[in-house]
Amino acid sequence: MELGFFTMPLHPPGANHADTLEADLKQLIYLDQLGYSEAWIGEHYTAEWENIPAPDLLIAQALGVTSQIRLGTGVTCMPNHDPFSIAHRIAQLDHMSRGRFNWGVGSGGFPGDLHVNGFDPRTGANREMTRQAVELVLQLWKDPKPGIYKSEWWDFNIPEPEDDIALRVHMKPYQNPHPPIGVAGVSPKSETLTMAGERGWLPMSINFVSEHILRSHWTAIEEGASRAGKSADRSNWRIAREVVVADSSTEARKQALSGTLARDMECYFLKLLPRSKMMGLLKIDPNMPDSDVTVEYLVDNIFIVGSPEEVTEKLSSLDESVGGFGTLMAMGHEWVPEGFWKTSMGLLKEEVMPKLKTLGR
Amino acid sequence: MELGFFTMPLHPPGANHADTLEADLKQLIYLDQLGYSEAWIGEHYTAEWENIPAPDLLIAQALGVTSQIRLGTGVTCMPNHDPFSIAHRIAQLDHMSRGRFNWGVGSGGFPGDLHVNGFDPRTGANREMTRQAVELVLQLWKDPKPGIYKSEWWDFNIPEPEDDIALRVHMKPYQNPHPPIGVAGVSPKSETLTMAGERGWLPMSINFVSEHILRSHWTAIEEGASRAGKSADRSNWRIAREVVVADSSTEARKQALSGTLARDMECYFLKLLPRSKMMGLLKIDPNMPDSDVTVEYLVDNIFIVGSPEEVTEKLSSLDESVGGFGTLMAMGHEWVPEGFWKTSMGLLKEEVMPKLKTLGR
């Protein structure tokens, strides 16, 4: 099993953006030094808790000060972009990284952001736009044919090349044919994950869904793969989880129940998810009432919290329960207190993961 | 007089993007170490010679590996962007830089890029769009009122804030009220420069225009300032110039006539400018035929080429001729051979500029 990182990021409303961006960057630097294999950074405009509108900019900054960690958008919400310009931005970033880049794509989920661009998620238009926009980006990279490109969602032209002044669409990504594409699935039997299986993209199961939903994710991935006559590769499957490791289980549990993770759940996600009718995702028993989904319940049932031994055991059990997965993505929260969280990320990498080496194959 | 840098950048068609982006980054790192005060990086999609579509990404990468140089988009071509997303990107970048950022804006000039977004430069629609878009960005930073924002060129909504989940447009720039705005003027009595004078933005006179046009630029800036009841400040005025310095005049002249600068002029600009009917800008005598505008003519009449003494003399003379300006922006070309160009940039900073300290005030 490989070890990666996924950060929304999460910072309380009113936080100073310069400070939070610097803190986010420092997390990436530290995880690069620890040997984490990849990090994904979220994109949100109107979610003040998740306060990075342009993850590609933070990734670009991090490229200069990290050496091995693969960096990815987590995800580029296609409804926020026009395909022509995002094709160029992503290709340039891939070159700047010399291929140390994964391109996460998605249709957006935060209600405010969809509203900005006039998408009503009930119609599914954002998902249809995303499917078409990603295809178009891939086509622009492969063969940017001159002509008019027009749809309900975009309107641009690719000019005829003019060789005397080298006027042409010239930028393709560094990685051939393109950076690995990642997509995040949330709901049971996620269609997005089926598409990942079909297209050979990296499937990511997002944090805090219960294990029976994770199992349905794999079913979806396999279904997609079989549609394309391929077999799905479990080593590509990423599962995101809140992970807290400390020398003792007591210490880990105390921090999980009272620190930034608990704050982020209580003040944000446990308010946001009911609005989007997504509380069911967190329930190990579909009949339990929303009010039973507390931080304590999550620490006991969904999060991976404990001593190195306990966390090793929980991750082995998760791996077995879902049938095996390739990369654990530990979720990002503010590292307060910093020493505790650095220790947690270090114990996970150095004490826990070596014992899970044979998993995820 | 301060010393800055402006790069399109310029690389021959077919160049490897990863290599050219790395070379561009290394130039910024070197100039930062030398103490250059600022650098501006161009934005082009379909100009393979000028091969950076997203200068903000390169700036973000450079932030991590430079310490004092101010970095700026040179310029953000507003027709390539929607005001809502560029407001967020620029604000985030300003935070990431902790204010070491200048925001250059413009209406785009390269014919292919305007065609991509459906603008016919003959109608001036790109300039009108730019004026309105910059105003809107400033308004979004100042007071992002909920509502529908719709024009011929954009269509987005700002949602009503929802305090329970901190759903709101929350990002303003780091610098208060916003990063310094720079605009580039080219044509005689440039309207763009008049606007700079009126709004208190940084006026930049772009490279290779002859001195009589530079003088008309200052007239335009002053006219704008007086419209707003202000007096224009010459220390804000930037003039871009090709500059080559070597130990001897002979050596500087030889490199200017045979190296990357000559290549970039002959193979690109002297083909591009006639198409846009812009050759007149380069003429010290309006009646000279286009065919007389050769690299040799430019080296003798427009570019600043020579030994440290000769370059000091030419810059003093330029300063006197235009009535004084604040920052010289040396133009970027490929530093081939690297040693020659590093020496040139170093001599300019260390031998020439100290003698011009009292100018530009």
C-alpha cells in the first residue's frame, strides 16, 4: 500500500489567506521530505472553509520546493473552467513539474461554486459538462484541429496555423499522452468511478464514506473496466481517510476528539453534509439517525485513529474489507498543534506503512 | 532609475516546453540574486515563440525560489479570462507572494489569441471588454455583492452568503486594496497609458518603440493624470528596452547582431510587426521604408547595446530625451551563450545602474 495525502484544505472562516496558504505549502514540503508519494489539493471558490480557488497555483509554488512527491489537483472542477484555457494551464503545469503531476478532474460539489457558474446540480448538467469538457481537453492535446468549438458551455475557435509567425496551438502535456487523470467518487456505485474504470483513470474514493459504500465503489470501477474489456487494477485505487496516529491510542483519540479534525467535522462537514443529503454515506447502519453521526461515532467507525499498532490493524482490516486498494490518502487538517500532527504523519509513514507493504496488490 | 525585467518569453518554435520553462525560471532566480527589482512575464496561447499561456503558474513556482524580486503578469490578457475566476486566481497569487506581486493587465495583442476568444481587434471589443473586466475585478475585491453578473462577455452569479457553512465569496488580495496594476502601452499617445495616468496604475512603455513615441506616451500619461486632477509621477513610468552589455562595445554589438536577440527579431518580430502594421513604431524617421528596419538599424537606434560606459551614456540620453522615467525593464531573450548573458545582466545591474541612481526622479 502506498501513502498519499489529500487536502481540501480546511481552515476556519476568517483565517488569513496568506498564513493558510503558507501552512498548506509547508505541509506539502514536510510530506515530500517524509516520502509521501502524492498529494492532491482541492479547488473551491465560495467555500471559506476550503479556501483555495486555484490549486494549480499552490502546486506550482510547491514544485520549486519539493523533490519527489507527485502533486495533483483534487480536483479541477471543470464547470469552473473553459476547456481551451484549462488544457493550456494543465499542460504547462505538467511541463513545469516534468511529469510530477496528476490531473484530478470533477464536476464540482460545493453548492455555491455550482451556483456561480449557473449549474443546478439536480439537473446533472455539471456532470455532463464535465464529461464533455474532459474529452475535449484530451482531444485538444491530441490534435487541436482548427475550427469553431461551441456548445452550451463554451465557445472558442482554434485558428489555422500560420507558419511564418508560428501562430498555432502548440502546447501538449509533458507526460505522454497526458498526465494521469484522477476522479473522485462519493456516492454508492458512483458513475464517476465507473468512468474511471472504463477509461483507465485513477479512481479515488473520498473520505468518510463507510466500508459498504467503498465496496460498491470497487464494483463500479470493475463494471467500468469490464465495459472496456479491461480488468481493473486495485493498485490504482485510492481511498481517502482521516488518519491520526500517536504513541498511544489514548493520545490519538484525545486529539481526534478535541482538535482541528473534530472542529472541521463539527463546525463544517456535519453541517454541510445534511444539506446535501449526504449523511447516509457516513453510516455503517443505514437506519441510524443523523444525530448519531457524531465525531465520536466517526472516530470509532470511520476514521483511522490510534497507536501505530492500532492504525496498522485498522488499515489491514479496511484493506481486507474492501478487497484491497493501492494508496491510502491521509486527509489534511490544520496541523495544530504542529508537533503532534507532524509526529502523526511521520508515524503513519515510518511505523505503519512498512507493515502494510504487501497489501494493495 | 530602478532596474527590472520583462520577458515574453521568446523561444524558437519546436523548443521543448519543459526546458524553456526551466530556463525562464532560472532567469528569474538569477535576476533575483542580482537584485533586479521586478520581472514581468507575458501570457500567450497561440504564439509558439512566446510560449507561456499561464504566467501566473510560472510566477507561483518562482515565488518559492526567489526572495526579493517583485513578480508580475506581463500582462494578464483579460479577453482570455472571466472576471470571477481571474479575481480569485490573482488574489490567491498575491497572498502566496505576501504582496511581492504586480498585476499587469491588457487587452491582448497577438492575433491568434484574440481569434481564440472571438474578438476582432478592429472593432476594439477586446479593449472595451478589458476596461469593463478590470473594473469588475476591482469591484469583486471591494464588495462582492450577491447577484447576477452578465454582459456580452461573461455570465456568472455571486451567491447569497450562508453563514452556517461559510458559503461566501471571501477572497480579497493580500495588498490593500489590491496589487499595483500595470498596463503596457505601444501606440503613439496610447489610450491605455492615458488610463494608467488617470487611474494611478503603473504605465509601461513596451520595447522597441522609438523615442518620439515614448515622449507621446508620457504626454498620454500626464493627460490621464490631469483628467483625474492628479499629477503623473515619472518614477512609476517603466520603459522596456533590449539591453546588451559586454566588457567592450565590439563584443556587445557582435552578440546583439548575431545571437538570440537578432534571431528573435529577424525570425519573429520583423515578420509579426508588419502584419499588424506596427513597423512605424520602430522608425526614428517616419518616412523610412520598412526594409530599412533591420537588426543593425535597431542596434544602432533603438536597442541599448555597448560597453558599460556606452550603455550608461545611452540610458542617460534616453532618460533625458523622454524627460525622465523610473524603471528600465531589460527584455528577456534566451541566455545563449549563458555566460555572456549573465555577464550582460550583471554588468547592467552592477556597473551601469549605480551611475544612473539620481535619474528617474
